[in-house]
Amino acid sequence: MLRQANSASGMAVHDQCKLKFQELKAKRNHRFIVFKIDEKIQQVTVEKVGSPDETYDDFTNSLPPNECRYAVFDFDFTTNENCQKSKIFFIAWSPDTSRVRSKMLYASSKDRFKRELEGIQVELQATDPSEMSLDIVKGRAF
């Protein structure tokens, strides 16, 4: 089933995107989700779902080096007080080497898509892997 496209971005969001995000948030049965815009049908779809035992490296290796994607990652960490916590990161991956049209499409649809995913706690924008290193994620989590 399909959510109606927003007239501003013209982008529809497949129900599977919200469903998988709810599973990640509520049941914690996914470590990450990679979303792709299907330009032919102007719709955001789920491209890959990472199992709970996958690592941050598994996640970053799931992002194509030359194409834009949206992604969410459930980051577990321990605070200075030794409390176990987790934060849900939204990552807008827009490598410098991707097509200009694709970068513009992802940029113009990002806020609308992010609003569909209630419970995002931290947003990162990255144009190369160093901008979303594990150290940066850790720094933004606290």
C-alpha cells in the first residue's frame, strides 16, 4: 500500500518503510534499515534490513559508495554512569560522487520522509564515510 505523495516533494513513502521502522523502534528486531528512492515511481522503498547482531561496519558497508540513500541505525551505547542506552540515528547519505539529480532529489525529500519516521533522535548528513564514522556517532549519542 502507498501513502499519498506530498505535493512539495512529489515523493510517496511505501508502507513497508514505516512498518520496518516501527519494528526497529518498538521490537528492536533490526539493527538498521537502508532506504532507497525509486526514481521511476517517485517512491521511497526499503532496500536492506540489518539483523540485530550486525555491526556498524556491516551498516556502513551496506551503503553504496556512489549513490544516495537514507538510513536509520539503532545505536547501543553505555553512558558514563554505566547505563545501557540506545539512540536511533537518521543518516542522509549523499556521496560527492553521486549524480547531481539524485542528490537534489534526496535533499528535497529528506524532511518529509524523516517526518514519517517518528522516534528519530539524532540526524547525520554524510558525503563521505569519515562524516559518519563510529567516533562521530558516539559523540552525537551522548
